[in-house]
Amino acid sequence: MTHTRKAAAAGRFYPRETSELRAMVDEYLRVSQPPRPRVKALIAPHAGYPYAGPIAGSAYAQLTPLRGRIQRVLLIGPAHYVMVRGLAASSADFFSTPLGDVPVDTAAVEQLLQWPQVSIDDDRHEQEHALEDHLPFLQRVL
């Protein structure tokens, strides 16, 4: 049985309606600077799209030359609502956004659980937007 983490930030940090979200993300990506070909890591903001969208779009646009070559994305973000000691992974098989479901590399999560500071803690993810805000950009770019 699969477990999908429902979108918690849709309608609050970014649009809930699929076509509106797609158009907004595409516009943020379109108005960014030309991509640099040697991106190894990105740091992008995770606030509501009216505030952070243009900067996030300029960051994620850097990945466009790597479409089809990137096989795994590791997202690390802060916790805003519940204190976390160490790293709180999700047990979800998918994270949902209005643009569709994003698969979680559950085998990689299992490997991370070998580290003592990593644990499964779905309560920490339930209302958190920090990682979810990045998913629509990844869905459009990759």
C-alpha cells in the first residue's frame, strides 16, 4: 500500500489550481537569468510564491540544461511548526502537489535511516511547507 503526503501549502504558499500554479512557476522560470551549465547544488527560498517565487524560479532555471540527467534530488529544509532533533524523514511514497505526485526514493530514505540522527516522523511533515514549495519548480524543470 502506498502512502501519499497531501499538499499542505497549496492555496496558502502557492496556488491550489493546477493551471494557475503551472503558469506561475513557468513565468518565474522564464524571466530568470540564462542557465549556468555546472550546477552542483541549489539554495532557494521557500516562502509564499508572491515573495519567493521569482528568486526560486531563477535558481531552478539553472537546472534546465540538466533535464534528463538528474536522477535524484535531495531536499533539506527547516521545520517551522514543530521542533526537530536531527533529520525528520517522511514515510510517504509520494508528495502531492496540484501538478501531480512526486515519487520519494524510499530506498534512499531507508539508507538514511541507518544514521542515528535520521528518523521517520510524519508529524513534522504534515503541515510543513519548506520542502513542498520546491516541488512544483522541480516538476516543471525536470
